[in-house]
Amino acid sequence: MTILNPYLTFLGNCEAAFTFYKTIFGGEFTYLGRFGDMPPQEGVTISEADKNKIMHISLPINDTTTLMGSDTGGDWGAKIVTGNNISLALGVNSKSEADRLFKALSDGGVVTMPMEDTFWGDYFGMCTDQFNINWMISYNNNTP
């Protein structure tokens, strides 16, 4: 089954926003990672000011939906404008399904990050479709 979750991007106040959402929806964060937790990457320098910003956070709001988010990074991060700071995140059951959806959604659009294995364990990619909708596609073979 494919799962669709909203993914919100912030300009440095992601942690405050998700702390607020947690007071409304309850529950606990299932993941909270900061840019400073990332392993070194060629061509990416994380400033001291960005190291404490949120790289990814997850807050389940019911049995099937998780609110996810992050802050945008420094010069290497996406340029966020209110209105393009929401992505649709698809969690799929196989690499082949991830590749199929990514290829179809990115056709005529822009690949932001090609599908690839990531340091957090997912096979993951991002694109903007031909209608300027942002998509994140993820497969984790450890997901039940």
C-alpha cells in the first residue's frame, strides 16, 4: 500500500512549529534529526548557524498519517517561498515502485534529488512535477 504524507519546509522555525503541532495532535516524534547530525558530504558545508536546524522530523497524527518536516538548509538548500514549502511524501513498498512513480512524476518536471540510497537507510528521491507540485518518494525495506 502506498502511503501519502504531507511534508512541510520551514525557514528555521521547524522545531517550534512541530512542538506546537505536538500540543495539538499529541503523540511523540518518531524521528528528529538535525543538519549537524549528517555525515560529511562533498560540496556541502553546514554553517554553525544551520547545524541545529531540523533536517527531518516526523510526528504521527493517526494510524496512517505522519506529519513530516524540515528546515531549509543554507546556500545548498532549497529556496523556500511561502506556497512552495509543502511536498507530498509517498512511502512505497518496493524500489521498483519508487522508480516507477519517480520516473512518471518527474517526466516534464525537475529532478531535485535522484532516487538513491541514503545515509538514513531509505531509497529516496525528490522532484517537482510539470505542474510545480513537489514530491518526495521513499522506500525503506525495513518497513513492515
